[in-house]
Amino acid sequence: MSAPWGRPPWQVDVAIPEVPLPPLADVAVVGAGFAGLATAHELARGGVRPVVLEADRIGAGASGHSGAIALEGTAVGDLDDADRCLESLARMTRDAGIACDLRLDGCWEVTHHAEPGAPGPQWRDGETTLSIADTVPGGTIDAGAVLAGLARAVLDAGGSIHEHHRVEALELGRRPSLHTARGTVVAERVVVATNAYLPALLALPIDLRPALTLAVATAPLGAAIRGEIGLRLPFYTVDLPYLWGRELADGRLVFGSGLVFPAGRDVRETRIDGDDARAIFERLETRVRGLHPRLRTVVIERRWGGPISFVPGRTPVVASHPDDARVVVTGGCAGHGVALSFRLGELIAAHVTTGRPLPAWGRAAPILRLDAG
């Protein structure tokens, strides 16, 4: 699944033991990205032994191909119960003992309309100047380390993770049944945390559009050069043309921009070696080399893409299935999934174990009703 999307700079270093797929589960979680593993972790902490089904491998989708910039709230701002996402990220990685280079020093909002005397570095973006407009709550993580650490924590708590177990059908009935080519699991409750893959699994009345977002990583740069460039905090532009960037612990710089859309609703149709993606990468690399004189001849070591999904209004989905309240679906995080996924994991786990209502804003359409209990 992930081969057509290139190699991100993260390494998910965890060995998942191959164990038989259990025929029964209290809770089955579909998807082993941030949201799925965070939900499984919270369930396991509460005494539930979740069964996690992953179509490929840990982090093969959006989470492992992320730029790993953590922001507060959602793409539409802070919402009730989604205003402590960074706190959830910090708490869960701390509880799981994950060394993931977590830095929550803030994130720069950058504009092409430079204000006189704007603080911090100023970079060139074509014919315009980028400068810092604001510093907002946020930070960065090592996405691979977080994914591996969450997986270990789930396994240590008695849960099971089954890589290369694509759910081919979710059958609703007396109890939901998840059918894979390697067996079937009948579950009391199901959480579908597949984000951009959601339309490929479930026919739901959600106008969710998947896409591939593109990024590049430079060769490692020395401390003096990085100091001259001045990328002390991660950033994203608040106007167009869009651009985001961050520094990695090994001295590489990462920048991202541009979307490739599938012909249909299955993001697996997208690739980074197609004409559209190649053109976007060329423009992105030209922009990167023009940002600062020290980047003029920088070597671009990696190109990759990661799936993302949008819904109208960009409010994420977290709701009960319209035909079965025992099934919870989530997706459409629209670029805010890194920290938000951890808060969603807390909310979904609390809903499953205690009946706490899911947030009302999580319904993407009137037919996706909120299950209050």
C-alpha cells in the first residue's frame, strides 16, 4: 500500500508478533495509525483488550507519512472536547514511556504579506517574502517513534495487533462482523479509524474527499547553517501558496505543499511518480531552494506523500454508524490529525467503555446521528 508513496523520514521500529486472529473481540479497532492506536491504548488502560486490524503495517497510511507537526484543536479551530489535543498527546506518550523527541514550544503562522519589523526570520517565496504573523500552540514529534511506542503499549497491556489483515467487509447484524482474507472477527463494539480510507470500506453519507499531500526532506545540515536559516519552530502559511516546514532531530529540514487527488474515492489510486505529483515536487523543491541562500544548492534526499481527507467545513468526523450505534467511525482530520488523533482516542474509548456521548460536532451529515449512550 505504501510503496507508491515514497519513504518518509520516520522509521516504525517495532516487531508485531504474528498471532491467530481471535474469532471474538470485545472491541475491534480498524486502522493502526495515530487514532486507532491511541484508541486501543486508552481501551487497554481501561481494562479492555482491543483487537487491532491493520491492512498493511503499523503507520502505513497518514500517520507514518505525516510531517509530524502537532497543532491544537481542529482545522476549524478549537471545539468542545477538542481543545486539549496537545495535552492528550503529551499525556499519552508520557504514560506509554515513548521517547519521540516531543517538542511543544509552539508553531509559527507565516504570511506572504510581510509586516515591517516582523519578528524572526524572513524567507523568500518566489516574488514575495514570508514572515511570522503569530506563534500558536503546537510542536513536533518523531512519528515513527510514537507509532512504535503506542503499538508496544497496546501489546504490553494485553491487546493484539494484526498487520496485513485488511478488513474487506464490515457486516452489521446481531453483532458486527469484520471479514478479512485471513479470518473473521465478531465484535461487541467496532471503531473504524481509517481516515482517508473510510470511503473504501464503508458506504456512508459522508462527503469525505481523500488526497495525497506531498513533502520533501533535505540532506542533514550543520548547526551553523540551520542557525542562519532560522527555522527554530515548525511553521505553516496562513495564506496561499501554502507551505509548511520543520526541522528534524538529525538536522534535516522537511517542507510540504500540494495535493494529488485520486480519480475516485480511493486514495490508494494515488502515486508520487505520476505527472501531477512530479510537477508539484518540482515546484516545491524550487520554492525550498529559494527560501534562503543557504538552501540554494541543498540536496533533496526524500520525496514522499501521505493520505489526507477533507469533509465540507473541515470539521472532523467522529460519530456512530447511522445503522449501528455499536460502530464508531472517525476521519477527515484535514491536516490536524497528529495531536487531534490522541484526543479522539480518548473520546472514543470513553464512549465505548462508559457511554460518554461523542461530541455533537463530529456528525458530518444529519443522517450520521450521535449515539448518546
